[in-house]
Amino acid sequence: MPEAQLESLHVEDLLDYPGEQHEQQVVANWDAGFNSRRLNEVNIEPLADADAISRCRREVSTARMEPGVQRYAG
């Protein structure tokens, strides 16, 4: 096929969402690099405001998803 015709074609490669087993493996691989004995190496510091976690939980519980995002995620 001539190059001019090739440029007019739209090629799309669709990838499916990974299956549950693959998704679990991705999370397990990420988790395998975390070592709770070395928290000082990842710059975790105590919160100055202990109520911050409660406020964050309330914010998350009231968060809503736009219909377009719902369709995309579904």
C-alpha cells in the first residue's frame, strides 16, 4: 500500500482490562517492595493533627463519581 494511503488509515490497538488474577499479581508485586521495618527510609512522619484522618475519611465517604467516569470505570 502506498505511504499516502497508509497515513490515512487509523490503527487502534485495544487492550482489555487485566483479569482479576493479573491485577492481584500486580498489587502483590508492588507490595513485595514495601518493608515496614524501614519506614524511616520513606519519610513517613506522624500527623500533627490526629483528627486529619477522620476528616479525610468523611471527605472520601461523601465523594461522588460523575456519570461519565462511572461508565468508564464500569
